[in-house]
Amino acid sequence: MRILLVGDEASLPADLIDYIGDLGDEWQVQRVADGNGAIATIASSPVDAVITAPHLPDLTAATLLGQIRTLRPETIRIALIDADSSTRPPPARIIGVAHRFLPLPLSPEVLLDALTSLEELRELLDSPHLRTSIGRIEKLPSPPHLYLSLKHALEEDENCDTARIADLIAGDPGVAAKVLQLSNSAFFNTGRSITDLRAAVTRLGLSTLRDLVLASEVFSGQSLSNAERNALQMRALAASRMAGKLLPASSADLGATAALLADIGLLLPGVRNEREPQVAGDDRPGHAEAGAYLLGLWGLPMPIIEAVAFQMQPQRSNLRSFWVTGAVHVATALVSGAAVNEEYLAKVGMLPKLDAWREQAAALSGLALEA
């Protein structure tokens, strides 16, 4: 694997290069100091992975990774974040272009976990059987256009005001009505009733609002009955809130969105529900992998795709730490009444928290019944 490090030695120390070099001849690492140097390097010869420091002398990390996405879309893109950024979400621009976010100082073992996990996911989503199965579906669900419009607006201007966001939502009366309905439900109601979209934006906050819009769009398929749609949506919202509580602030939004979309594969025809026993000879793709493939077609961030793909078997992600995939596994299992992989939780050091998480899930399930 050929790896390009972008940044100075303060962010990407020499011992990291030495560690990668000791992995074997199949691992090669190169360093450049700035973004333009990285672009020139990749333009002349493809690399398997790019790892960029949070601060570069010429380009922002988001600009660099966005250009690499256009130039070499197959390249794994990893963004490093400062240690003090763990208390807040990564910038929206970075979320849209990076496959993975890793904290500084960067441990060589953490980097190796990330690279092997992303390679595994790339191989999974490039499965000929999965591509053929999805390709047989005559009409795939449409991308969530309003959600993507909100996402792009926030990427362009992270200080986008509530009036502009409310105007975007108002452009789809059906979604606007659903947002107001849900913002006044037991899930989110913390005071007086809301009848104004601007007030809903202010009360809910941008991350929750995005999830409400996403749920409204994704689960509006005509193939579902009203009862099926409401049950799927409420379970998704409960899992979303649960997953967000299991992660630090820097990853909470990603976890919440991934849990919200975890069952999107169930909307596809000819897909097997992996929470039900598999019948011998049934070679249909599972809903987790199929859902992840669909989200890849929509262009959603890789941490979300990875979490959806490995939600049933989180140990397949190869990560030795509890991150988005682990949170989605726990949240979706507890909300749906399925078994949690306790062996996996023990491996990542989270098993002692399971009892408390069960209590949180029970409380959220109660809210779902009231909503």
C-alpha cells in the first residue's frame, strides 16, 4: 500500500514513517509538506491512501481532500483532527470529503486499524454479487434531495442562518409538516408547542434537524404502509438518539445519522432482513450491506457507510476502538430487541457500560411509544 502523508513533522512524526516502513515491503510511505505538493504527487502517480494534518500552509484540509476526491476518487482519504477538537464535531466540509477522522497525536496502531478497516469495506462494497443484486432492482430509492441541500448549504457556510435553513425546508411542504410534527412529539418537545419552522431550527439544533429531514425523506417510500413507515421511522429515530449518546461530541453526529439509516436496506426489494434467521440456499444480499451500497451511491460519508455495512458484525471493521460502527451496532440492537455482541464489546473495553445502555434504550423505546 502506498501512503502519502501531508503536513510537517509536528503533526506527522518521523516514528510514524518508521513504523509503516517496518510493516513490510508492500507498505510504502511518502511525505509532502503542503497541499499543492500533495496534489502534484497524486496527479503524477496514484496512491492508496492520503493522510492530511489539520493545518497546512497553503490549503485547508477540506479543500485538499475535495480535490483528491475529484482527481483520484479511489484513494482512501484520512483527516487528522487536533486533540482539543474531540469536544466538538468535525467541520461539515471535512465530513463530506474524508473517509475517516483520526485524533492527534496519531498512534501507529490506530492508523493501521483505520487503513485495514477501510480496505475491508472497499472490498465488501466492490463485491460483484452485491453490485449485480442491486443492479437488478428496477427503481432504487431517490437520494434525499432536501437533506443533501441542507448538507451542501452547511458545507458552503457553517454559520448558515436559521432563516435560510427554514426556507429550504419550507420548499417541501410534506417534509416541513413532518418536521413540525416530530419536533412537537415526545422525542423532542421540551416546552411550548412549535408552529414555526425557524423556531424548530432553533430548538432542535442543526444536527437533529438534519436527521429529522433525513428520516422524513428516506422513509416516505410508497411501498410501505403507514404503520410500517411509522414503525420503521420511530425505531430509526430512537436508534439515532441512542447512538449519539454513546459517542464523544466529535463523532456523535456521524453515529446518530448512521443509526438513523441503518435499516435503509429494508426498503430495497429482494433483500434479506439480517435480523431474521437465514434460510438455507437464500443468497440474497443482507439489508446491512445493501443499505451501505445504496448510501455509497448517494455519496454519504464513509464512516456512515461503514457503520451501516458492519452494524450486524462490528468486529469485521477491524477497529480495536469503539467508534461509529460499534455505537450503531449497540443502538440498533437494543432498540430492536436483538442480541448485542458482548464479545466485541469486551474486546473494545465497553462491556461494563452495557447495563446502563440497556436502561437508556428502554427509556427511548418508551418515548417512541408516546410519540
